[in-house]
Amino acid sequence: MSTVRADDSTAPAAPGLTGRRWLLPSAVVAELAPDAGRPGRPHRRTARDWIVDFLCFLVAVAVGLTVADSFPGERDLPEVVAAADQLLGALACAAVWLRRRWPLGLAIAMVPLGFLATTSAGACTVALFTLAVHRPFRYVAWVGGAQVALIPLLAWARPDPTLAYGPSVAWSVLFTVTAIGWGMFVRSRRQLMLSLRDRARRAETEARLRAEQAQRLAREAIAREMHDVLAHRLTLLSVHAGGLEFRPDAPREEIARAAGVIRESAHEALQDLREIIGVLRAAEPDDAGRPQPTLAALDTLVAESREAGMKVTLDQRVTDAGAVPASVGRTAYRIAQECLTNARKHAPGAEVAVTVTGGPGEGLDVSVRNPAPVGEVPPVPGSGQGLIGLTERATLAGGRLAHGTWGDAGFEVRAWLPWRATP
């Protein structure tokens, strides 16, 4: 098995592998940075693979030479058999260079070869070790079991002149089992490293997704805030600008009053927009900005709507509006603001009734009603988005919001917000 070269610029870069690929096995690099430019083809060896393969080849040759030195001590061994043994051993040592590409096939081929040529003992051990590193245990069990089963027969057919039969079999079995165990340890260590890296990648992906979700939620919150704030201001601008366009011959006092409302609404809208953009730019909220509206500012909101020509009645039955929690009061203010904006767009000329009741421990009830508009009103693009935002805002505050028809084709929005009693 081979891998991507370290200087291959076409290979996809895996995190943490830049400049260190030559230190890793090709099998690990193949898992961490698959070579997309060589589909179906084996990966090239790394520098580490070349070093390890050369050492394995030297081990196989050294063991083969050690076994060949014991031939003179074997009794009644024909010279042809010794020459064939050495030739097969040399071929087995040369086949060690194929261990990464065909680990299973090489290990299977070494089982009969190890029985026929004792000089291939080192190559058989290397092949068995490679199989344990690169293939699951079921393959190692079958091939290793066959090789261990042949050891007693080989020790009987080709006895070691320096050892008795029992110690020779025990030594060979121990050597084979040690090679298998070492290979399984290397495989488990690699799998552990890959699993830890996969966990790290998943953790990075999850962190990135959480960051993206947090950014999306923040953007949605800013978008709702911009809609709630700017829609009200721009609707006032539209109403007064439309009045000036419809009545260009109106008295100077009315024109001056309408122009003043337009100027003030434009200034307020610009100021709100600057605050929202400032939140986007600044790392921390600006404490010097204008305070957020609360329930106490509801009277000012109704007054602005009346100045714009709306018919609005406010029935506020909360004794101390300042005692309402800031988050609850701000949510109630935004609900009333959005409802007045919607009534001005969808039911112009209709009288809107705003009712606020409740107390500590009971919760805060907000109700905005308006009858059916007089005449036919053209449809407004994007209708319904504000109500979706209000429902979500009320849910985030721990309350609930409902809306629907009221009376004869009128409309009503009812919201309940929690107001816990102070101990």
C-alpha cells in the first residue's frame, strides 16, 4: 500500500499533515488525505514506508542467512534440496517489497512456501505481521492458524540440529504469535489515532455549525428588531407623505405639522438604524445608546400614532408600568408597535383599541383590536411576516401569542407574557 508524495501539489491537504507526511505510514495518510487525483490506484510509499520496508527486507534476509548456515548440521540433506531452499528463500525475501500492495495474498502464499523453504522464515514472519497491521483479525486468524498448525510438522520434517523437537516448536510458535500480536497492536494504535482525529474533525465541524447557528439566530434577532422598529417609523413617513401628496392645497399649518412629523420620524428611524448597525460593528453593546423601550413608553407610541392620523384608544390597567420587568415590557411594547403598524397598513381609517392588563404573578395581557377597514384595501406584499416574528418573540419571552378575526371581519392579536411576583 502506498501514499501521496509530500511534494504532490495536486493532493488535497489534510489538516495537520502539511510537511509531515513522510513521517506517517501510507495507510494513515491515505485515510487522512485521500488522493482524489489517483482513483482506484494504490498510493505511493512515503519516506517512512521506504525505510520500514528496507528494514523488513534486511530482517527477512538476515533470518534466511541464519537458517542457511544451519544446513551443514542437518543430516542426510541433499544438496539439491538445500539449493532449492535457498532459492525459494531469496524469492520470499524479494516478495517482501509487495507486502503493502497485497498483504493477504502474500501471507497466504507464504504458508506453503514457509513449509517448503526454511530460509523463508523471516519473510513469512514479516508477511504475517503485515497482514495483522493491514487486515481485520478474521484474516489473521485463518492464515496465522494455518501457519502455526504447520510448525510441528515442519519441525518433524526438518529438525533443528541445535534444538530438541519440543523447544523448537515452542520457540517457533512464540515467534509467530509475537509477530501477530505486534501487528495487531500497531493496527489498533493506528485505528485509535484515526478515530481521535475523526472525533476532532467532528468536534470542529459541530463547533463551526454551532457558530453558524448562533450567527443566524443573531441575524434573525437583528432582522426582527429592524422590522419592529423601522416598519413603524417608515409607516408614519408613508402616511404623512401620502397625505401631502393627496392634499397639496392643505393649509400651511397642516403641511408644516406633517413635515415636522416626517422629519422627526426620519430622524428616529435613522437613529434606530445607527444603533442596530452599532451593535453589529461593536464587540460589546454600547451602554451610551438610547435605552430600549419599555411598557412606560406605550403612551408615547400611541401619541405618535394619533399624530399620524390614526384613531387609537389605550386602556392600560397596569397600576405601576415601571414595575413591569424590562424584558416583558419591551416585548409588550414591540407587540403593540407591530400591531399598530399592521393596522395602519391593512385597515387604514379604522379605530384601533389597545388594552394592557395584568399584575405580578398573573402575567401581562396585551390585546390589540381593529374592525374591518372601510372600503377595499390593496394587498400589501410580505404580509404575515411581522406576526410570525411577534409569535417567536413572545415564545422566547416565555409567553404565547394568538391572532385571528374579531367581530365582523375585524382582526385581533392577543398575547400573554409572564410576570412573576417579586418575593
